[in-house]
Amino acid sequence: MEKNFLNGKNVLITGASRGLGREMAINLAGAGAKIALVGRAEAKLEETKGMLETMGVMSKIFLADVSKELDVVDLEKKVSSTMGRIDVLINNAGTAVRKDVKDFEVSEWQHVMNTNLTGAFMMSKAFCSQMIDSGWGRIINITSIMAHVGSSGRSAYCASKSGLLALTKCMALELASTGVTVMAISPGFYSTDLTAPLRSDPAKNAALLASTPLGRWGESKDIGKIALFICSDAADFMSGTDIISDGGWLAQ
């Protein structure tokens, strides 16, 4: 792919304050894109923006909670008036609550679903018309290997990510004739804030590494490279599916 193949393109990334979101911002900015950084943690978003500035890339920070409809509606207006059309939307914001079903509060369940699934739906609904009008676009949903399997104590997370994968397929079909493709990335066990409890437990950490054929935690840069590939013309004939990056975990 050409070095600056995203010149003139605007990319919006939710959950861009750290981890996978930050790394995707860095990778896509390196290909020439302007980046809309969306999240709730302003100080962390400023850190990401500072990293992009050292690359000579223009980015803008937008504070929003994607689980709230009014926030998403207001975000679309602010981004459009400030940056213009969004060409690539990456639905990366996510959260998790680890409890057995019998112990879950309905409010906790709704929080996970509203952030991981409904938030991606509302963001896609808000921004896909711009891509349709231009005849080109990419929507990338960050799902999980937990969209493919069940896991004790993760009912809300697994359900939300399975739903997000199904939403990816449905949107891909609906947008197939418009020039807009929709893809998912399913990370395995990556070194992020969400997995910190596992990594800090010596026994759980050792067991997880033993069950991962490549024998290591995923690194954020791995997902950044996949997002870059999806945005390139090498992925023009890909839509409605996901790319699994799990160190071989699901192959067992």
C-alpha cells in the first residue's frame, strides 16, 4: 500500500484515549489521515493528540459518551462542523463487568450492552450517511474472540460482542451497494486496561499464556496494523466478516 494512502481522509475513533484506540489512531495518522479522537477521559485524549502532533498530524478531541444517544447526536454535529465528512469510523469504545448471571444487576448489564453494542449502532447510524453520500467508507467494529465463544462470568461482554459481530454482518449487507464496507476485528487476549486483572494474577496469567499457541499477550500495535489494512485498497473486496487476532487461541 502507498505510504500516505489516507491523505484527505477523516477517521473517527471511539475509545481513543489509550490502548487499541490510541494505537489505531497512530497507525492511520501515519498513513495521512486526520483523526477525530473520541472518548470521556480528556487528559488521556490529550496524550494521544500529543503523540499525533509529534508526527505532524492534525487531530481534534471530542468528549462524548457513546452509550448516550444525545451525546452521539451532538457529536455528529460537532465533528461535521469542525472536520467535515468522516470517511472511516472505528467503533472501539468498550467496557466489561465480570459477574455470574445470578449476581448481575440489570443496570450493569445495560451499561455493558449500551457501551459495546448500542453505542456502535448509534455511531454507525449517525455517520454512515456521510460515507454513502461520498461513495466510499469504512466502518470497523472492534469485537472480541468472546463473540465466538462463551466464558464464565462474562455473559454481558460475550453477548454484546456477539451482537456487535451480527450487527457488522447486517450493516455490510445493507451498505453493499454504496461503496461502504463494514468489518470487525476480533482481538484475543491483549495487554489493555480491561485485561489488567488477568495479567496481575500470576496463576491466571500463566494459564492464559500456556493456552495461547503463540505464547504471549497481544500488543496494541498488532490491531493498529490490521485497521490500516482494512482501510487500504487491499481490503476492497472484504465486508461483513471479522479478522481474528488471538495468537491461535481459537484454533484449539
